[in-house]
Amino acid sequence: MVSKQVGRALLVLFGIIVFGASTALAGSGAAGPNVAVSGTSPFAACTADNVTGQIGTNFPNSEVEPWVEVSSVDRNGDGVSDAIGAYQQDRWSNGGARGIVASVLYAGTWRQVVIPGVTKCSGGAFDRATDPWVAISPNGDAYVMTLTFQDYPTFSTSILYVNKSIDGGLTWGPPIQLIRTDSLFMFNDKNSMTADPFDSNYVYGIWDRSRFPSDKRELHSLSGFPRSIRSDAIFVRTTNGGVSWEPARPIFEPKANQFGIGHQIEVVRGGPHAGRLVNSFMLFHGSGSNKKGQEIAVLISDDRGTTWSNPITVRKVLPGFVSDPDDGTPLRTGDIIPELGAGPAGELYIVWQEASLAPSGSAIALSKSVDGGTTWSEPVRVNTRPDVQAFTPSVEVLGDGTVGVTHYDLRFNTLDPATLPTDYWFLHSHDGGGTWLETRVTPASFDSKLAPFARGLFLGDYLGLTTAGSQFLTMFTKTEATDPASQFATSLTP
């Protein structure tokens, strides 16, 4: 989160506070223009990863699954605070992308910067990378965390890297290995990284490590997922600003068939629990033919990650799965990844896709905690159209307590099965989630049928939403007629 003055200066320079061109609904808020922040693939001439020799379909010039953060300082020297987003570049149909690219705001324009040493196309040793995550410390140090692995079908090696930038994202240091797993029966996945807002020495990383204790079937076996699957929550941190990282270690290691995914840490910002780490995730009970339901849960630490609580249930979940209403084509969305946001007075908000709250079968649900994550409110539906599928939500909170939520939906879909008109929406609440106002972010619908297909039409398992003074900044995926998926940034004014 940045100061109101610096944040506004950043967004004015960015050129996205143009209220005359906003798509605001009456009495709601304002969305600036959708500014393209990605470009032509920097890997077009790369042959090191032997694309034609790999199994699967590659989607050149596709950019999906962004994360974005805004700094409180100016490290790149352009006179305003830094903004950095990162995303997958050239997505594969069966897992990962050819590399990770950052888009960096500099002197009013977005520059594309390849994250070095992550894949063969960026000077690394492995074919594919995925799950980029950006974190920026209060002093402006920036980090990108990435999962990299070898090509399909074995995925026998999975490595988590972190690269650091001290100049606002214009250049990045070499990747530091946080963990490497060489096994057909274990896989690191769905990582995230959080910079402590109170102390730039502390940065936290977390992910799930899948393992198979009984039938020894590989994670990505063509015969399907095993009957017995578990996953540990693996945690890592630096206490010296990224100079070194403590050894990765499990903080939740289930003994039964429980599978957690989508781990995200927030730091409580105020109140009696200020400084507490709260990690949210989706927890599945049972697996394969023995599924027994799922819930959103949290783990809590009051000592910056040294010790952690047992899981605390937020809510039992009936996940909202999404498909084209015309022909049933699946969309791969954020249906198994809850998103967590922290407010200035110690309040926390979780959003997720929930089937039970709307006849469409996929609503955006929100639950709130005012006691540091120990207890949570009954969920409420926040998307305005219960009759259409809504998906892939994000949540953040401004310094004045205004809550912002973004999501996609299909309200402008037509009966034509050849296309799938899709839109992106911004909701905000000034009363702690009691009432909501809606703004359309996309001035015109885009066609999700053009998106890369990766176990469904794929825009990303998550999207970027952050704060910049009195506004929100989002980075999201939409398709274009000549491009399967591109990244756009937009300012959102409540």
C-alpha cells in the first residue's frame, strides 16, 4: 500500500485516471482505460527449450495469470513509486509456460522485462515455469517467486525460485533456489510470496507439496489422480531482506488424505493482532473416489512464521465450476483458490467461488474476520448477477477501509457457441462489506473462446489487484482478435 499522494501521482503518470473515458455505472465508481502492459513474446526466437519436441500445445504470444504490486518508494528513478506485475509468457496446454515476464511502470509506460534464469529461454535449466508472484517490501525491494519444472509428462523435478530487484523491477538478480524436489511422487505447486509491511527484512513464501503415501501413482499420471493424495503446506522466509533464506519446512503436514492448495499469507495491519500472519487455503478432505468435501481454512502465526496454529475452518465450500452455457466448454478459473485481503484496522476478507449462493452455480462469496482470523462471518454473495456465472475473484482493502473485489462474469454472453463474451467487474464497499457498488472494467466484452486451453479456457488461476493510495490497480487477462491472451492494467476509483 502506498500513500495517497504518491499513489495518485503514479496513476496520473500511468495515464489511467481519465474519468471522461471511464466505464463507471451511475453512483458506483470509475474504471480507467484498459492499458496494454504486455507485448510480443520475447521468446519467439528461442530454440533452447525445443518447443516442437515437447508434448502439448504451446500458445505463442499468450500472457496469463498476472500478479501486481505497487511500491511506497521510487527505486527506478522516474519520480513516482514503482509498479510491477508478472505473468506467464507463452502458455502450454498441459502445464506451465515458456518463461515469466514482468511488466514494470517506468516514466509513464510499461516495460517488459524477462525474469532471468527461470527457464531455458531466460538462461535457466528447465523447460517451463508457472505461478509468478510479486512482493514488494516497504523499502522498495521487489521479489518475484516462480515455480519451474521439466516438460510434460513426468514433471519429475519441481523447483521454487525467487529473483530480487533493487531498482523497481528494471533489472533482476539471478534466481535463488528455495526448494528442489526430484520425485515422481511429490510436486511443489501454487506458491505465493508476501512482504511484511512492518519490516523489510521479512518476506514470506508458501506453497503446497503434493505427495502420495499409498498407491505410488505419479501426480500427472495419464490414468488420473490417485485414490490417496496428501499435501503439506511448505513455508520459507528471509529475515535479512533476501540476503539468505531459511530452509523450507512444513507448517501443516496432514496424516490423513487431506490436500491443501492456494496458500496465501496476509499480515494483519492493525488492532490487537497487528503483525500476525494469516495463511488462507482450500483444504480438501479425501481424494479420488474418496472425496469428502472441502473447506477454506487458515493457519495463524504470531511470531513471524516461527510457529503456526492448527487449521481453523472459515467455511465449508461447494465450489463454483464454470463452463460455456452454450456448449459446455469448461473454463479453468480460480475455483480452488481463495483470495485474502487485509484492512487497516485489523479486518480480514476472504473471497472465493461458491456454488450454493446463486442459481448460476458460481457466485463470488465473501467472509470477514475482525479478530485476526480466529472466527469468520457467514458468507455473503457480492456479485450483482446471481443468474450468471462469476469467477476468479480478487480482494484488497484501501487505507480508509474501502473493500475492493474484482471478478469476471458472462452476463453478456450470446447464444452463439462459437464465441464466449466475457467481462471484468469491480465491486467496492465503504461499510465493511455490508453494501456494494459495481463498475464495469472492460468497455466491451472479450471472447474467452480465444484463450489458451489448459484443462479449460485459461485466463489464470488468479489475477492481480493491489492498492495505490485512494485507488486500486488491477492487472488482468483478456483476449484480442490477434492474440490469445494479453495483460491489461486499469485504475479503479471507488
